[in-house]
Amino acid sequence: MILSGTMDWLTTIVGIGFFGALESNPFMAGLASTSLISFTVVKLSATLLVAFMFYKADKALLETMNKKSRSFSLTRLTLKGAYVISTALLTAAVLNNIIVVVRAL
């Protein structure tokens, strides 16, 4: 997740800085158009925070006493599913950014 988030940031910066691309996330677009440094801080901080939250949630879940219960299995499956979906969405954003940059060449 951290790798995908960092690559999303990097490809966005390259696209904006060198090819005139625009940030498509409406929450980040204003920040990206006014200050790439602030955009960088927010983007990378959010990536690290979300990755840390997944790590802590998994660690807390593994510290439970009854790992054979149905609720443990469903919670662990949900957590892993959310992690995979989040990482897949970041990877899709990176691929989109690469496509935008390649088209601009």
C-alpha cells in the first residue's frame, strides 16, 4: 500500500509538474494546483496513516483470544479485503497517471 501510494504521488507530481495534468480527486485538486509541497505532505501523510491503521487493526485483531470464532474469521476477511481493494485502487490510479503522461508525450 505504501509503495502504491508513493507511486500515485510521484506519477501525479510528474504529470502536473511536467505535462500539465490535473489532479482528478476533487479534495486534492485545489491543493495540487496551489502548492505541490502541501499536496505532497497531505498525500504521503494520508498514505502512511491509512497503511498504519491497517497494520494496527490487523495487529489488534490477532491479539484476540478466540481466533477460531466465526466473527474473527469474518472480521479478518473484511480487513484483508479492504486492504486489497485499497491497494488495487491506488494501483489503478498509478496506471491512470502513467497513461496520462504517456499520452502527453
